Amino acid sequence: MKLTSSKSWPDLCQQRYDWAEQSYTTFLGQFDTARLIQTANGASRQVSVIVYGPAQVGKTSFILTLLGVREERFTELNKLLRGGQTLGNMSTARSYRYRIAEDNGWYFSHVNHGQQSLDDDAAVAVFASLRQEVEQGRRVYDSIDVFIPQRFFNLENQASHHFLIRDLPGTHSKNKNEQHYVNHLASRHLSSADVVLLIGRVDALSFLQQEELGNPLLSDWYWHPHRYKVVLTRACSNATLRGMLEKSAPGKAELQKYLLKQINTMEQDLPDSVSQLIYPVECGHSWQAIVAADDDYSRQCRALRDEVLADLTVTLHQAANPLSRLRTGYALPQMIQQKIVAEQEDWGAEKARIRRQLQRHHAVRSRYRHLNDSTQSATEKLSIQLNECRDRWPGESADDLYQAFEQRLALLSETETLAYLNAIIADFRIFSSSVWREACIHHQLPIGAAPDGGHIRALEKHLKSYWVETYLFSSTFREDLSALLRACRADAGVLQEKIAHLLLVEKERKIKDLEKLQRRLRHRARRISLVLTASEGKIAALRQQEERLTDDHDERISLYSDQLGKSKEFRSVISSAMQKRTREITARISDPGINNSERLAWLLMQRMLNNDFKFVQSLGEEND
């Protein structure tokens, strides 16, 4: 149809979906602003893809393959993306969305808002720092757009649409906190994606089971074929599939049906139509090994791989239809409601976990505070005992012992006879034995024979030299009595020295024991102090974690509530865009300066607009 204006019919048709694209751009401005970075050709040409699945299944390698990385530069690029990590230690640490840059520089959405160009070394440093944040326990929920230099890609093979592929951390984490983190990231980004690729290995198909997916938003994925596809890696290197490929050389469709049967052995019971959603591919280092063989099998695999990737690429492009992708906007309120419910459940579970840990540490702190109080009390009592032991003089003096013996002498009847003096000797020995025994028992010492000073024994020998029992002279008796009493005093001194020595030894032993116990109590007090300090630190950290959790929760709920309010206005955004376009077309139809051919063209545009709007309204009814 030839028009009189500068615009041809193809030009008008090209503008057919402008109103829908404007609505979608408004949607992105509210819910995914990072997509608007480097969009010189318009956000409508972008296809947003999320790759979701277990760790170590080749997600990043598949993403690079889907983006169209040149095979000879795959290893170089893969090494840069690892940020210094060696092969085998790599797993995505946070959410990245990979895109092809507009030039040969690296760009990151969080570095100067995606405006600063970086070289390879600077990019590696950025990846390393991002990984270090996660390894240090920091949970980062904001995604980062990574713009990969053009030199790594076959740009001549790039289609009219540009892929924005988000790589989420791997699922199936044994750690509940890690799994919570992954689920939250998935829930956060599912709303704005055009397509979600569920990826796993052909020899581990259980990842498609509802409990294995680990996210309620993905539980009914097979009922939404326009958004969800299944990618199975290791399709050529798997021994079973390799045997089948070499034996019967099945085509893509036949291989898809075979894989669906294998999936249904996991009690999935998926309909036959799901086979068209399955894309078996080989990529990464295992693919390079197959290609390096350069044999018939490698050529067969290449043909199959090219067919699968071409079909997947076409499917992804179809998902970017301006009208079909508005389905996401209509489904957004329900998806945000699900996010809010999931956030409330996750927040409640995480808060309960922190509270349990707090209770446990409070119990530990209470127990150790009680131990600390008892230890301090025992230490104080021990210090008093130790001081008393150090200050106490062991035993009585020699004079005290002799005075106690003199009191016993008053009980004896004095006669000037050897019998009287021998009675004094016998009584002293009884007295010294009694004193020694009492001292040993009182101080818990071994009981033995009382020490003999030898003075009384010498005098006793002198007394035995007498032939008669009775003294003839009183002076001689007095001299012997005085000598005996001096001998008793001397032997009392010896006894006291022996007792004092034993008590001194015992005192020193007891002081050592008390000092040893004191050191043990001090060591226990230090250990208790360390435990209390650590417990206080853990309690403080858990309280801060609880506060951060609540703050983050409140912030996310506020964000979701704001998004929910805006999402409910999405219909009015579409309606306003449609009405604006209607006014433009009506004005053109009413323009007296156009001819009938051009007016007819605008009338046809009006009819197509009405039909398109009815289709969009039907998308909304599907989600009501």
C-alpha cells in the first residue's frame, strides 16, 4: 500500500506495538531499573532470562554458550568470571545477570551505575571482591548486571534481540540458611523475567520435583510453557545417552520424548507436551573435550547441539513479544503477594531460629554466671584460709609445755626417795607421749613414738647408780630433783621443736595445697570469664542479627507493598498507553490532509490496536 506521507505501510506496522513497549518500559522503570542500562536500541529488544538449578551443573557455562561466546575464547572468559578461583571450586556466589556490552570493556551495574569501563584485571578484582563478601557471611540480595566485552562473542550471529541472563546461586544447599538465601533471590527476580530456564544434569533429573525445586513460585512450572523451559546438561558426555546417540542417532524431538519418559520415572506424570520444553545441551569443558576428538560422534553432537540451541533461541525470542510479555505485568500482583507470604514465613522461621540460639546462649550465660559467683565465693574463702594458715604459729612454746607438766607434778606426793624421782620421769614420759599424740591427731599427722631429748635418760642412768632408795641427805635429793626438772624442761624443749618442725612442714604443705587450689580457681575464673565474654558477644551479635533481619524484613515488606500498589496500577498504565495511541490514530484519521489510502491504513491500524488490546485484556483475565 502506497501512502502519501513519508511513512510506508511497513513503517506503520513496525509501530504497531509501540504502545505495548512503552507500557513494558514503564513496568521496567518501576521493577527492574538495571535493565535500562545500555539500552541504546530500546529495552523492548531485550530478553530477560533466569537460569535456576542445582550447583555444579554447568549453569555459567550454559549461559556463556547461550550468549554466543566464541569457542576459542571460552576458557579465557570462564577464567575471568571465576575471579581467581580454580576450576572445580567455582559456584555462583550471588545473583549476576550477564549481558553483552556495547564495546570491548567490562561494565558492572554497581560500579558508577554501569558507566565505567574496566579492563580484564579490574574485572577479575571486582569478581573476587564480590565473592569475598559472600564468603565472609554477608548476604547480598541486590543483583549485579555484568556487561561482558564484545570481543568474546560472535556478533555476526547475534539476533535482533539481546539476552539478559541472570545466574542465581545453586540450589540444593545442605545449609538451611544458604537455601533460604537462594529462595529469596529467586523470589525476588522471578517477577521481571521473560523466561525461566530450569537447569540440571541429565543424570540427576530429580531436581524437577516440587520439593527439590525448593521454591513455591516454581511448583506449577509445567503449566506455564510460555515462561518455563528445562535445560539438561551433559547430554552428549553422559554414557547412557552417548550409547543411544551412537546406536540410533535420534533427532531432537525423539531425544526430548526419551528424556520426558526418564523424568516421569520420578513420579512426575508430566503431559507429553512438556517434551517440547526440554532442551538437552552439552557445554563447557566437557563440550570442548568432545569437539577436540573431531570424529563422527563429535560432528553428530555438534549438529544436534546447533539444532537444540537454535530452537531454544527462537523460543526465547518469541517470549519477548511485546504483547505476550505484558502477561508478566498482569501476573505481578499475585507474584508479589506470594513474595510477601514467603517473606513473612521466611522471616518468622529465621527469627525463631535466632530466638532459639538466643535462649541457648542466655542459658549458657546464666549457668556460667552462677559458676562465676560460686568461684568468686570459693576464692574469697580460700584467701581467708590461706592468710590464717600463713599467720598462725605452729604449736605451743617449750615453757608452755613445761608449765603444763609442772601442774601434773603437784598431784605427786613428794618424798626424798628414788621412787619419787622415777615417778616424775614416768609421768613426764606419759605427758610427752600424750602431747605428741594429741598434736599428731589434731594436725592429722602420722602417730609414732614421742621424740626423746636424751636429758632425762642421762639423769635416769645417774639415779640407777644409787644403792639405796632413800636419800640420806636432803641436799643431795634437792640437787637431783633440780637436775631432773632441768632435764624435763630440756626434753620439753626438744619435744616442742619436733612438734613445731612437723607442724611447719605440714603448714607449708597445706599452704602449697591451698595455693594450688587458688591457682585452679583463678584458672577456672579465667575460663569462665572467656566463656561469658564469648557468650555475651554471641548474644550481642544475635541481637544485631535479629535487628538487621527485622530491618531488612520491614524494608522488603515496604518495598513489596509499594510494588504491589504500583503493580495493581499496571492495567491503568496499559490502558493509558492504549488510549494515547488511540488518540494519535484518531487524529491521523481525522486529518483532512491525508488521502483515502492513508486514512484506510490508519483505520486498519485502529482495528489492529483494538484487537491487540483485547488480547492483552485476555492475558489479564488469565491471572484474575
